[in-house]
Amino acid sequence: MARNTPRRQAPFDIAAEFYDFENDRHPILKQDVPFFLGLLPRRRQTVLELAVGTGRAAIPIAQAGHSVVGVDESGKMLEIARRKRDAVGISAAQLRLIHADAKTLRLRQAFDWVAIFFNSLLGFSTLPELDAVLSNVSRHLKPRTGRFFFDLFHPDHLRLAREHERAIEPDVFFVHTIGRTVYRETAIRRDVGRSLMHVQFRYRWFDDAGREKRATMKFDATYLFPRELRILLERNGLQIESLWGNYDASPLTSHSPRMIGIARAMR
């Protein structure tokens, strides 16, 4: 049973309906789930996905025959995930969705795999939050045989040197569920001393009457270098087995865009 269901509005509640459509342009989101499925044994696996969001990864993992539990603090994102799950005929037994905080989650189950996709680990932006999540990952893995899959961006030193970035990554996308074209731009303010990024996604669209509508989603994120990542994992009972620099399975180098890896439970 999950404990400490979030009561506050999660940042991603604000733009949950936009999420699938605004992220459709990212090539890695066509690559990460096939890559993950290629790592799994042929036999049925139990998978816990933290920060499951709208079920983008969890649904095809369940469709591949695995038993999946997805956890997210955003109730709005989970509503969409349930809608999508039901639309493709996946049962709640195949894909169980839980509204809970990954830092305090307590399930009476140990899993073959715990997975966190697409930079979501970095949304736990302080060291206490990262330790809480990673110790929870270790707690929910089967002893010795359990594996943790993660995918983070590899920090770019030149970009981190920019204290402020405004109106970056402008994009226009059509949200089919509301029948609207939405414009989005991103602003980032960096606090290098605390390894923090204060991120804003700014949205604009027009309603049926032609009135301009606006919304802003604000959240903090961090970034990790490979050595920091290894230390954090090891002090929470996880040891890296494999580390790649992209979804072509290339090794991690100083020029790699991603840090994609598997860690095993050490206990």
C-alpha cells in the first residue's frame, strides 16, 4: 500500500494535458522504451516506474507482457495515464497506477526492475530528495537480482556557464485532446553553487472566443556528473553495472548527450 499520497498541486498538474504533445518532438522518446525492453529477459518481469507521468513508457512495457506499477505525484498526469491505459485495453492488474510521492512510497512488493525515464530523477533537485528517492529505489528492488534503469542528460559545461537563458527552445504543437495549437518557450535560471536550475515552461494559446490564454509551469531541477551519480547510487545501495552515452549503446564519453545506465541492488 502506498503512503503519503501528495495533497499539494504538483508542478506538472498545470500542463499535464500538453505533456505528450509537447514532447513528441524528442527523438529519444522513440528510443528509450525499445532500449529498455531490449535489456529485459524474455520471461515476465515486475517493473516499478517512478515518475510514470502519462504512461508514455509504462503502457508499452505492460503491452510487452510485463507487470507494471507506475507512481507519480501528479494526479492530472495519472488521470491521462488511466485514460490511455483503458483505451488500449490494458487492465489495472497489468498496469497499476498509484498517486504517491516517490520519496516516501512504501509498497509491500520488491520488483525485478525499478525505472526512471527521461531526466525525471533530476526533478528531485536537492541531495536529501535524491537520497530519499534512491534509497527507496533500493528498498523496492529484489535483493541481489533487482536492477535499476535510469536515463539523465549528460551536463554540458558551456551551457551550465550561462546563468540565465530566456525564450529558449520555442515550439508550437497541436493538442488533439483540446483542439488547440499551443506555443511554448522555456526560461532557465541557474544557481551553480547549489547545482540548481529554476525552470519555467511558458504556454500561450487561444480559446474558442479568440481570447489569449497563458499558463506557466515552474519547477526546480538539478544536474549530475558521472562521478556524483556513482557516489549517490553507491551510498544508497546501488552499484552501476553498465553506463552508456546514448541510445545507440555507445560508451559514455565527455561528448555524450546522455547518461543511460543499469545499477544493481547491492544488498
